[in-house]
Amino acid sequence: MKIKFCGAAESVTGSCHLITTQKYKFLLDCGQFQGNKKTEAMNAEPFPFDPAEIDFVILSHAHVDHCGRLPLLVKRGFKGDVYCTDATADLVDIMLKDSGYIHEKEAEWQNRKNQRAGRPLIEPLYKVNDSVDTLKHIKPVLYDQLVAVNDEIKIVFNDAGHILGSAIVEIFVNQNDNISKIVYSGDLGVQNRPILRNPVTIKKADYLIMETTYGNRLHEKSSTSVRDLINIILKTTQRGGNVVIPSFAVGRTQELIYELNMVYEANDEIAKKLQNIPVIVDSPMASAATEVFKKNAQVYDEETKEFLLKGDHPLDFQNLQFTKTSEESMSINMDPRPKIIISASGMCEAGRIRHHLKHNLWNSKSSIVFVGYQAEGSLGRYIVEGAKEVKLFGEEIAVNAEIHNLEGFSGHADRDGLLDWLSGFKKPPMQVFLVHGELQSKLDFAETIKKQLGYEATVIENISEYALEEGELLSIDEARAERIDETMLQGIKDKISDINVNLQTLLYNTHLVFGDNLPYEKIMEINNILLEIEKSSLNLGSIVTSEDRQDQ
């Protein structure tokens, strides 16, 4: 087997990795490069492989830097399936259509300038229709389901805790009656964050491909960032300014809504001070993504599920407003009253956030609060690093507003979080490849894991290809058995107990709790059925409680 790193090799964007086996070629992600003009120009370059030769794609999650070039892949000849979790499939529908729309509008804007200057017209990277065509290739599956992609390869998606539907992927490749296992971390989330479950610990891998976004940095505690945010909001609104939060439409926005919900509904002195301060989510994609969050309760953590069962949705409260039209968006900056504005994009490279920055950056009464990673070369990075003025819509804007960077809201595990997850392996993988990080972050993390765990890691610095070493490959039975342990069996039991259907007979008949030696295929079949039932049960419960609340 060989692996070729085709993106997220020099930075945190453009995630794309090619695996070549004896019979098949497949991709791990196919993301868009994001940042300055030079970086984004890489999106139009030819892929370092023939898209028509790719048999399938495994998509770790729905962020554009992981899925954003899928329509281009299809446009250039890819005809296979794209496997992802069901929640990711729902989000990708929104993300890719929005991305296609942005590319069309940017091409239209550039062509107006080109016409006036007598330069040739350009084509968008892809259009909305290309995104719609791409969605026909999506094959959604549930977490923990063992899926046979073909006669050689099986995959399992595990919760990565990064955004809704994000996955750590286990890939079992059967060659010559031996199985080797590749683990792709995708983007790893933070322990004990609202809404989402913690990243799943993986025990074994022959080969590991791991992200290192914050491989040399530590986050402040989430609770500290929440407290800091509330203090910023109180201080800013009391002096008559706006709090502008550039936020990723998927993941970060929903976490902010959750945390603000807790504050606004606390019925204490802080809530009273904020009772006249609206929270405006000005991003059509964020609004649509929040609706996707609401209908995917099966992947929430237990605390959030409890809110739903009580009839209180944590992504909805009285002061929360969503804009729908461009007119509503423009009216925000015509209203002089203090407010909280959450808008995309999170790195300030596109979208409505740029308009809000234009109207607030110059105002010393306002505050700009960054709550996510700012890629090198992005407008957000320039502002965070202390730019005195920036250009927006052809106009120089002074930076007089207070600038805050709250890394405790990050959806990426920090250095210690990454190290803790890696420590879950029972023995070192034969090869560890570090990707999705700026060079120094990868180098520092490689040194950290060598000191702490004794692991040797390969730091990926550019487009490069590696032969995967032959080692002690698992037999088919061993590879199957490692998916079944006491944790999985207890999980199946818990699912049955939690579902509001009388399935105790099924539990008794299978004798799972007593550890009988059922065939592997039977255990996985029962597990897959229960996952489907759990999803239907939880989301039905969410709908019912929402309707009950409306009746009251």
C-alpha cells in the first residue's frame, strides 16, 4: 500500500490524502484551500492524481477545508461514492451548495472588473449545480457501523467530537488474506464540550494519520472563555457598542448559541442585565446548520439529550434571532442599539462578517471576539496579530475596536488533548504521519510524542508519497475481534435500555450481557439495527417535545 499526501500537508486547509492498495484507490477527504489569494489559487490547480481513477472517498466531516473540493473532483471525472456519517451528509448538503454559490458570485464580481479592464473572463471553480451533482454520490452511514465498501476494504466511523458528525475513521484493508488497519483522526475535538460527545479512543492501528492543528499550544479552559465572553459582552454593551463574533457556521456557532442559552435563561443578575440585548445569527448557512443540529439528536452528549427530553431545546431561547434576507442583514448595522452579532466566515475571508467588521472595527465602543483558529494569511489572523487597519470592500478601515481571541472555544484538541488521545493506543502504530498543522506545530508535536510516548512520527511538509511498511498484519479474525470488547457490548446494552421500545427481550435472547460467543457478524448486525432505532427514537422525541412546547 501507498499513501500520498495531497493537501493539509503545509497548513491546516485543503485536507486530501490518497491511499493506493493492490486493487483500489481512495481518498481521505477532498478539502478546499483557505487563506490568502495565493493559498486559494491552489484550489484551481490539477489534482496530483486522476479523479476518474478514484474508486471512493471517505469524508471525515463537513468543514469546507475537508469537503470543499468534492464538486471539483466530480466535475473532473470522479464517479464513485463518498462515505460519511449521516449528520455529515446533512451538513454537506448545506456546505457544498453554499460554497458553489460563493464561487459563482466571486467569479461574477471578478468578471465585472475584468470587463472594465479589458481582461479575459474567468470561470468559477464550480457552480451550485456541480454541488447538487456531488450530493448524488454521498453515502451516509451511522457511527460504529461496520461498512463493507468493497471486497477488500471495510470502514468504521467513530465520533471525533469536533463538529456534528465528525469522525475518526478506522479502515481495514484485506490483502492476501491479511488485514492491515489505517486510522485517520480527521479533526479531533475537545473533551467535555457542550452538545458533542468526547472523541472515541482507538486502541490499535498499523498506520495513523493524525491532525496537529494545535500541536504546540494549550487552550485556556472552556469555562474560562465562556466567563471572559460574558464579561466582554457586559462591558461592551454597557458602553453602547456591539459584540461582533466571526464564527464558523457549523459547530462553533451552535456551541455559542448553547452557551448563551445557559446564560440568558439562568434567571440571575447577569441574565437581567442582558434581557434587552439581542443575539443575532447573521448567516444563512449557520441558520440552516442549526436546523441540522436540531434534527440529529442521536449524536448529542447525554447532557444535551436530557435538555431535549425535558422539552427545552438548548439551541433556542427568547433573545435569539436568525436573519434570512440580505435586507435583514443590512438592517443590523442601521440599528444603533447594542447587540451580539454572530456571523460567518470564521476567518473573515468571505460572507456577511466582512460587512459587520466594516461597520464595527473603527468603533472603539465595539468588540471583535475571535473564537476559532485563524489560518495564516487570513484576514482574521491579521486582526488577531494586531493590524492597525485593514482593507474591506476597497476601503481602509481603522482597527479601533477591542480585539479578543478566546481559544477556549476552539473545536480542535490542543497539544495535551492530542497527546491524551494518542496515548489511548495499546502499542505504537508502525507509522505515524502528522498532517493538518503549520510546520512548527507538527515539528513540535513530533518531538512531544517522542519524549512522552517514544513514538517516531513522520512530519508531512509538502505533497509527498510513502510506501506503508509491512509489519505484523492482523488475520481477518483478529481484525474483527478487536472491534468487539466489553465497551461495545455494554454500549449495546445501554442503547437498548435507553430506547423507549420494549427491547429487553432482544437483550435476553442474544445474551450479550452474559458474554456468550455470538458470531461476529451477528453482533455487528444487532449493533447496526440498534443504532438505526436509537436515531429514530431520539429525533422523534425531539420533534414531539418541540410540538408539545408550542402547544403550551
